[in-house]
Amino acid sequence: MIPIDLTNKVAVITGGSGALGRVMVRTLAEAGADIAICYHRDQETAYLLQDEITAKGV
């Protein structure tokens, strides 16, 4: 985990359903940020990722 506290911060991840975007979403969520996932084509993956981080309390 990255030693950074992003509590009460919002991260907007463009391309959030892509391979790199998913890593960024998970990493920033673990650091405490609330996440806005933007996607162009892969709605299913974006929603699955949303469910994953929501289950972790983000």
C-alpha cells in the first residue's frame, strides 16, 4: 500500500474500466479516496469494480 492518506478526497479516474484504470481505482481507494469511475465502452467491468470498492467501504 502507498503510505498516503486520501481520506475526504475525491479521485476521478478516466478509463477506469481499463487495465491501468482498474489498478488506479483500487490503489486510490485503498488510500482512502472516494472514487468516480469514468469509462467509455466497458460498463460491466466498471460496475463490477464499483461493487468491489463499495464492498470495502469506499
